[in-house]
Amino acid sequence: MKNLLSLVFAGIIGGLITLGGHQLMQEEAPIQQPVAKQVSTTIATPSSKPVPLNFTEAATIAMPTVVHIKASESRGKAQYRRDEQQEHEGDMLDFFFNSPFGGGGSPFGGQQKKGTGSGVIISNDGYIVTNKHVVDFADELEVTLYDDRTFKATKIGIDPRTDLAVIKIDSENLPTMEFANSDRAQVGEWVLAVGNPFDLTSTVTAGIISAKGRSIGVIKNSQAIENFIQTDAVVNPGNSGGALVDLDGNLVGINTAIATPTGTFAGYSFAIPSNMVMDITNHIIEHGGPRAMLGVQVVDVDIDFAAEQNLSVDSGVYIAELTDGGAAQYAGILPNDVITRVDGVEVVDAPTLIDIVSKAKVGETLELTINRDGRTKKIPVTLKAG
């Protein structure tokens, strides 16, 4: 019995020692954290051109170069217009003037035409670019600068093909807008519209370039050149002739039109590219506005048209009609000729031909490559004023 009690007591003591050692080991052993399953992920590289938090730098540069224009028709001119009994009521110029960008007054009624718009200073001695439809009807122009100084302006010249015009004020040391290369502007790029919508001077809105090379048929001219930059920056009546600028505050285009069922902004606006603006304004300033003209009416050539007219080429532009006494007629171009190249540049359609001629000057000679009855000829044509 004594031996049995000894064995039980020894067992109890051994059990306690074993339990204590186990607990001690648990206290000293490091806790093993669960290991997360590793997942292979790819992190996008941040853009090298972060979106700015604001547009203050571009706006600060651009606003002093954008002016407010008041255009009005004198009583004498209004009376002359009434006496002429113009027959084109509702033509595109007056629609374009009154909506989307114009002012009050009946286009062809008894009232004098009046309106407001915007312009951009392009030289420190007072040359300003704007839209033709802002100033074309007017013989009295008043320009208000960003610093509230007011000047009478003189109309230097207009270009109906592009809806551009140049006016001038008598001043010096003006801030000017630098031109960007509009060919390098990209869809998705941030831009600002700067102008005077609804007479709210120096208004800035922001958006992106949503398309390039738009032709919307708003310029009703047989030689019209439409190659608009489309944006979603808000533009309204009074913005016409104002600046579309990039984030460096440089001119990307001249705001000209909006797509709208109401006459106010409905999502998209259109600007004339700065490269075209530079070419046209330089020509107007240098020559006072006369346009270099080829003197032809053309039709685009495609496969169907070539088959219909029995032509030996299926691309280019077909001479449907010549202006009597025009440059092309004088040089020996004939109806039914097909222009395929100008100065070695391929002519694929009428807009290509118009664009080439628009960059030339009065008196400049262009070499036209034509196809006549299946034969290729090269004919030099010296451009005349239009």
C-alpha cells in the first residue's frame, strides 16, 4: 500500500513538471503569423504629364491678350442696305451672326445691326484676329482691352473662306498671344476657351480636344476651308473670335462655332486651327485681304465618277467650270481636266486643293499636274486676286 501511494504521488509530480514545461515552451516560442498568398500584380506607370490642379498659369497668360469687340452698323450703311433690298434673308452669315454668336437687331429689317464678340491680339502694335462674322457687317468697331482701355478699330481685311478677319487699333506695347503648332495638338489634350460670352468679359472655360479636322458645313462659300478643332470647352454667344489655348497659354485656335439646337452651348464647340490662322492673318496683313484665286469650280474624282465621265484616273479633282478671265483659264487649263498634283503634292480632293491655294500669295506661280484625255501635262498657273 505504501509503495502504491508512492507511485501515485510520483506520477502526479511528474505530470505537473511536464505540464509546466509545455506551458513554458509555449510562452517562449515566437508566434507564427499567417503568410498571405502572393498575387502577381502590375502597377500602371504614372503619366509623365500629370493633370494640373488648376489652369491659372495658362489663364493668366491668355486673358490680357483677348479683347472685347463691339461691332455696329452706322445709320448710313443701314439705310444703304435697306435701299439695296437685299434678297438673301436668312443667309448663313446672318444666322451665324445672330446664332450662335451674334447680338441684337434684325438682320435685314429697319434696325441697325449690332453685335459683340471677341478677338486676340497678335502683334504688339495693335493687329487683332477675330471672326469675319463678328465684324463683316459693321463699319464702326470698338475694342476694349483687358485693362479696360477702349479704342476705335479699323477693319484691315477678311477671308470668307475661313471666317477670319483682321482689325487694328492704334496702340503700342500690347501683350500678344503666342501661336502653338496646332498640327501637334492631340485629342484628349486640355485646352481653355477665353472670351466674352454674353458680354461677360474675360471668361475662361476648360475642356479637352475631342476631335480634329472637323468639317460641319457652317461656312457657306464655294471656296470654304473647314478644318475645325472640336472641343467640349464651354463656348457661347460672344466667344466668337476668342482664343482656344493650351496649358502653356499659347494659341491653339480661334473659337468660331458651336453645334447647338438652341443657340447656346450644347456640348461641342469648334475652333479654326492656329496654323491656318497664322497663314491667313499674315496674308491679310501683308496684302490687305485679297485672296489668291485659281479660278476653277471642281468636283472630287472617285471610281464611280471616273467611270461616269470616262476618265483615265480615279482620283484628283475634276474641272467642272472655269472663271472667265481667271488664273487657270489664262494659263491654259480646260474644262474636263483633272488636277492630280500641285507643286508635286498629291491632290486627293477639293479641300486639299483649296488648302494649297489658300497658303499661296497673289502673283505666286503653282505647277499643276493635270490629266487631259489620258495624258499627263504640267502647267504653270500664276494666281490672281479674288
